[in-house]
Amino acid sequence: MNSNAPSLVLLAGDRGGTDPLAGYHGVSSKALVPIDGEPIILRVMRTLEESTFRERLLIGPRRETLDGAPELRAQIDAQGWRWLPPAASPAASVATALTQVEHAAGVLVTTADHGLLSASLVDEFRTAATATGAALAIGFVRHRDVMTAFPNGRRTGWGFADDRYCGCNLYFFARTEAKAVAELWCTLESERKKPWKVIRLLGAGALLKFLTRRLTLSDALGLLGARAGADIAPVLLSNPAAAIDVDSIADWQLVDRLIRAG
């Protein structure tokens, strides 16, 4: 354990029922979807092993999935992970996780479907997130950079006055008050693919600015933070691969092809 390093939370739960991508591959959880013949979660865990963390907490997959995945159990034991069952949603899992890990040097949160995650990307995000001084820092990549790097991909982008952005499933909770953001997001999570509905909950003025492209990303995060009582800062990452998670068959085909190509 390194007392000067942040804690790590890896989310590996499924969003209710059988995940369509898991069903396509005949596995019980999206975390077990194979990338170059290996469950994606094992690749992500091995990547995270290259960075230093105070402690490691894995949220999900479900107990029955874990019991049927001896390779995953072995990696959990070998790397010293603690495991907890997933909550009802990713945001709820984060809120739970933040009560279970040490906060002294912050908590980094990412997801088990982050198939192109690299140690350099993790370190870039950690460094930039810490430098913001915010209670919560969230990773983003410009949508145009993602589409330039992966022209055949389909990525959800949120359009703001300053640019269009993709999320990266990278979060750094620097202070305990940021837990309130995770709790607030539990009420907004079902609308995550419809940004105007999320912005609407921040007030009519915010929605009007968003619809007329007068609301910047920093403005929106500032309003969300004010609502939760914790300041939030965006972190713009240089690598478009940060925005690629494995949510669909097309995503899987892209990531699998890139990993196989080396």
C-alpha cells in the first residue's frame, strides 16, 4: 500500500438483465466479453496494475459471474483487489464505493469496459485531475478528435458553446464532498444519453443557454457542482482512445481489431 497514492475503484457491473453484448458472446457479464481471446476486464485490470494505488476496489460483476470465472478470481487475489457486488446503477455503485475506500489522496474511478485504457492515459488523467484542484475532475475528449481517429465509430457527443465532447469514464474524486455528485447523478443517470434532459434539471436558464449553444462544458459542470455542493472540473485528454468503451458489437469489433493489430 502506498499512502501517497489515490485509491482505485473499477466498475464492472451490468445495467440490469442480460447485457446485449454479453449475450452476443454467450457470457454472463459484459466484463467477460473477449478482446483478442481474453476477458476485457482482465486486460483493464492488468493495465491498472502498471499504476500505483493505495487500495483497489472492484464493484461487480455479480457473485454468480465471479464464481464462474476462475481467471478473474485469480487476478483479484493476485493483485490484492477487494470485491463488492454492484449496486442498482453505476452511479449508485460509485456512491457506495466512496464509503469503502480511503480518500486521503483521492479516488480514481473507471470502468471494466475501457478496452483501450493504457497506463499512460491513466497517468495523464491523474496528473491533470489533481492539478485542477477541484473536488471532482471528469475526463473528456473532443468529439471531433475521436471521429478523426476512429472515423467508422459512433460516439455520443455533448455539444456545448465551446465544442462537442465525449466522456471517457475517468473520474477523480479528490475530496469527500464529491460523493454528493455521485448521489445526484443517481437521479440523472437514466437520461445520460439525452443531455438536454440532464441540463433541464439544472434550471430553465441553463437549458435555454444549452439549446442556443451559449453554455460551455465548464459552465454546465459548474452548475452541476453547485447543485451538489462540490466543484467539478473537466480534464481534456490528448488521446482519443480515452473515449472508446465497449458498449456495442461495433465497439467490440473496433477494439478487438485494434488490440489484435497491436
